[in-house]
Amino acid sequence: MESIGVLMTCTPMYPYLIEELEKRFTLYKLQNAPDKTQFINSNKNSIHAIVGNAGFDADAKLIDQLPKLEIVSSYSVGLDKVDLPKFYWEVSCIIGLGRIGMAIATRAEAFSCPISYYARKERRDVKYKYFPSVVELAANCQILVIACALTEETRHIVNRVVMNSLGPKGVLINIGRGPYVDEPELVSALLEGRLGGTGLDVFEDEPNVPEQLFGLENVVLLPHVGSGTVETRKAMADLVVGKLEAHFLNKPLLTPVV
């Protein structure tokens, strides 16, 4: 972690804290800089964290100057010196609001993410904003998650038009099925900067993955292991057994499709 830059906004600070920070990170001491604006501009791409206290923490101006900032860790109690609205999560949009889509929405909502969704029809039992088309949905969000069923209707539901609507600051997340996404168009959108980034657990031609994706820093790839925990696999097995038992005992099926 020595290459990770930490900006200390105030001095003097407790000597032990400074010592521990310098052991683990590259420490930038803002208060020691004769020209603070020049100091920030010279080091802004190296600073990933801020350490402050009740007197000096992270206001909106400072946050805006640090494009790589990920975290503010305060030495004191209280949040009055931290511009919290700057850390609010982006608008999350979900394609498909079934069981998995609702689970994603619940988790995103816990992080204060505004939630919108697209589905075949609007749900009256949720408070999330509904959009009647995927293009319109993508144009109004920063994070687009696909969680619908794969059918002929949803194959390539995320195409060039949708990616362009999501835009150069948007992020596409696919944890469902690879064919939701027009993969050649995804590669082009990323290479040309028309899409901000993507996180993929599934691919259109598994196990084959487009080579261009491996070299991009704005791409996170996983080998289809989204359900790969002991707890989840056990729950999946229990569901299979439960459905069989329900059928043969003439009870209502747990997750009927047809």
C-alpha cells in the first residue's frame, strides 16, 4: 500500500498516527505546503484518501480537486467538516425488478442510491421510479444493472443505443446472462470512450472473452462465479429439493414458471 497517497489536511497531528500512516502509505501534508493549490494540483492524481480532524476535513472544493479520492478517514468525531453530499451514491438503474432485481435494489438503497428500473410493466408495490424503455432508463442513470430473464426479447437488450445513452460516465453491470449485451458493441463503446466502464460476471460466448477487455483499466471481469459461495450453493440446492417435495406433496410450488 506504500504507493497509495493519503492527504493529511491538518497538522500537528498525534505523532503515533503520522508514524503509522507513513509506514503504510505515501503521506502528503497539506498544511506544510506554502502554496496549497499548487500542492494539490501537483499531487491530485496520487491521492486516494484524506485524513483530517474536527478542524480540517474534506469540503466540497477539496473533494472536487481530487479525482482519485476514495475515502475520508477522520481522526475526530463529527461530520460537520465533511461535505457528505459529495459522497452520495450515483443513481442506480435495474433492468428487471424480479426477485434478483429487488435484492439488488434493496442493497443499493441501503447506500442511499436513488433507484430506477425498467420492466415489462410497472410495479405498483414499489416506490422506485419506472421507465417504459431501456434507452430512457439508461439516459437517466450512472449505474445500469441487468437482472432480467434471458429471452429472445431481452437478447442484446443492451445495444449500441443503450450504451450511448448511458454515456462516458456510465457503468454497465452484468451479473445475469452474457447475451443480454451486444458484446462487440460493448468493446467498441469502451475503446472509444462512449461508455465509462463495465463489470462483467458473464459473457456472450463463455468461456471465450474478447481479448480487448483484458487490457482496459475501466473493466472488471469475473469468471461467472456470482453464486459461488457455500451459503448460496446450499440455498440453491435446498430450493431444488423444496420444489420437488412441494410438487409430490401437492403443495404450492415455490418458484413456478409454467
